Amino acid sequence: MARNETDGAERWLADLPPSAGQTRSAIAVVAVVIIAFAAVAPFSGIPLARLNILFPLLDAIVFVTDLITAVLLFAQFSISRARALLVLANGYLFTALIVVPHALTFSGAFSPTGLLGAGIQTGSWLFIFWHLGFVAALLAYAVLRTQKRAEPASATSALPAIGWSVAGVVALVCGLTWLSTAGATLLPAIVLDQTRISPFVVYPISFTILISAAALAVLALRRPSVLDQWLMVVAFVYIAELALSGLLPSVRFSAGFYAGRAFSLITASVVLIVLLAETTRLYANLARSNAMLRREQNNKLMNLAAIVASISHEIRQPLGAIELDSSSAHLLLGKAVPDLEGVRTILDEVSASGRRIDKTLSGFRTLFGKVDPRRESVDINAVVLEALRSSRAELKDHGVTAQTKLASVLPPLHGDRNQLYQVIFNLVHNAIEAMSGTTDRSKLLAVRTRISDYNATVVEVSDTGPGIDPARTAEIFDAFVTTKPHGMGLGLAICRMIVERHGGRLSVSSADSRGAVFQIIFPHTDLPR
């Protein structure tokens, strides 16, 4: 089963249109049959040696291939509820079952006259019943293909239809076997002796060819599916087989007689090969689709985890500042003479931290959600100064000295102020953490803005920490890659995402001595409008 991606409708094997390669393969098989028929037809009446063991072997091959084909078609019917497939499956089951008495009753194979009380006419009549029954099922399939299919139901509800049809096929095969053996006197003679064929055989053979041609024509009148196309090939090969077996030669065991049995192997195996190939292809597509679905689900879970981890990462610092400010406010209020001015200052810092949390959440909503990003004119210098003010307590706690060198005149950036603030604050915060273990030199954080020679706004954040291994600069911005012992590896990945969404580029390099320099470049001509 496949699914039509454009309309969501289910597409079954009997409905799938053939590809160009499949059509070429079908044409190639027909061409080979035509060439073989043309090569054998002039010599079809030449008698050859009788190979009794060959016919049971051919019947065994037909039994196995047609039985497997019938099982696959029954399985297709149990899913699709297409009556045409049920009829076709019964046709293949009929062929698989009737070749059993055909092999057992063939004279000279298991006994001189054949088993089951067979006579000289038995094998030939079973051969005609075999082909007549199949082409009748093929014609019924072609006619039913034009009817509307019933709605699929549960898998259990298909079993009664399959069971009754199988019972009917078994009963029909048993009846035809009895007619060809015990009731052979009721049938006209189509074999004169062990080597000669009666002229009467032309009538049942021609009638069978006529039905096969009718099935071929009905299938060709509508746009064929993959299954239809190969059933047309089967109908065509059936015509060639019957012509070589009963129309052209007048003797048994001739060149045409053996060629017709060879053609029967084609008719028995071609649909099975197509069913197995198409079922394997559809299963492979289903497996790939399932794997893609699982990857998509895993990616969504990873994205969700990344969002949660990022939010936790971004709001932990202002929450920590709120907690510290609250403790400080309690200490000031607990003095003999409460320091109300100091408490007011702390409350202002708490309010600022609360606004930072709100801005962070708004930024994430814009970054990961479906909300259209808010674009405004942004003064990047003001954003830098705000990020440094927010980091004032952290700078003091870690003994870091902050220096700024901001260009006096910068063109405004057009973007989301909250997101740009988040980038600068993250880079400042990372620089402070990078210098937390530095003891052999001064801890210096430098933030610079300037206009580059190629007309772009440049923001640089440098530190005097341990720096970054040059071998890792290519992966430092990847998600879940971190140089911190307890880091999540999301901050820089989010920073790069924000910068790129603003038309910029974020990179890192080593400082002249020790430390790292993060550089953001916003080309003026590439800024989003």
C-alpha cells in the first residue's frame, strides 16, 4: 500500500500506475515472447522425444508460484476489499490446485497410464480446464476492475469471503478432476493416441484464446495499473502458449508442445515477481517513512529539550540576582536603623532582573515560536551598555574589569532589540565565566563597536581567560557543544541563530595574548527590512 501525498488517498498495488521502467520491462518480455514464438512456430509440428518427467516438474513449479501469488493476492484483498483481487486470487489458486491432478494423471510420469484412474484424455482435458479457468478469472478481474471498491473493513471480516471462495475453488477442482477421469466418457475425445491430437482440440483451445484476448482488451481499454499491465503480459503469453500447444501442431510432444510448456512458466512467475518486487519496494518506502517520522519526532523532542534548557540557562542568572538582592534587602532591613535607600536600590535591581526575565521569555517566544519577529530601530551601543549594567553584580563578584570602546556614530540596526540584547549579554556572561579561574593576570572584559572598512557594524567582546582551542572554533557554535564543565552547549548556538536571523555573522578567534574574541558583523546592506 502507498499513499497519494497530494490528496491523502490510499493507493493500492492494483491502483499504482506503472513507471516508465516497468512499462519498458513489460514491453521487453512481450518482445522476447514474440521473437520466441516466431522462431518456434515454423517447427512447432516437428515431433520430439517424450520426456515424461519434465511435465510433473513444470507442474510443481506452477503449483508453488501460483499458490504464493494467490496468497499474496488474498492478502491484498483482505486490506483493500477489492472483489476483482478476490476473483484473481481464486484464479491463481485454481491453477495451483488443478496442476496437482494434472501431474498425477499424466501418463508415463508416475505410472504408465497415470494415477487416479486416469485415461488417455485426462491430462489434455485438465490442461484445457486449467487454462480456461484461469482466463475466465482474468476476464472477471478485468470487468470488476471498473466497479467501485467497497470500503475497507476490519481484517477479520475478509476471512469468510476468502474461506468460501477457497472452498468453491477446491470443489471445482475436485469436480473437474472427476470429470476428466471417471467421467471422461462424457467429454469429446481431444487425443487420438499417445502421439496424435484430435482436430476437435481447436475448438476449446480457440475458445480459451478468445477469452484471454477479451481480458487483454478490457484491461487495455482503461488506464492500467502495475498489476493490470503485467496481467496483460500474462494474457498475451497465454495466447502464444495455447497457439503453440493446440492450434499449430497436430502431434503431441512436438517442438511447439514443449515451447508452450516453457511459456507456462512465464505466465506462472511474472505476476509473482511483480508482486514481490512491488511489495518489497512499498515496504522499503514504508520503512523509510517510518524512520523519517521517528527522526522528526526525535528532532522535535530535542528542540523542545533545547528550548527548555535554553530558557533555564537564560533566566537562571537574573533569578539568582533576585535571590541575592532579596537576601541583601533583608539584611538592610534588619539593621538597627534600616537602610531604606539601599533597599530602594535593591528593589530597582530586582525590577530590572524581572524585566530581563520577561525580555528573555519574549525573545524565546519569537525565536522558537511562530510569532513574527518584532523589528525596530536598535541602537547597538545602548544594547551593549544595558548588557554591561545588567552584568554589574556578576562583574564585581568575579573581580572582572569591564572596558568599552564604542563608536560615536553607528547606523541603527533593524531587528529585535530583546534578541540582540540576549546575544550581547550571553557573550558578556560567557566571558566572565571563562575568566573565573584566571589567577595569573588581570581579568579584563572589553566590548568594542566600530564601522568596518567594508561598511558593516562590528561588535567585539574579548576576555583574558584561557581562550579556545583553535581546533574547536569550528564546532563551538554547534548545539550541545560546550567548553564548560557544567554547560549545556546552547548559549552560543542560540546566539549564532539570532545573529544569522538578523543577517549577520558570529565568529570567534584567539586574542593576541590569552583569551578569546567573539566578533559579530552586521553588513548594512544585508540587514533585514
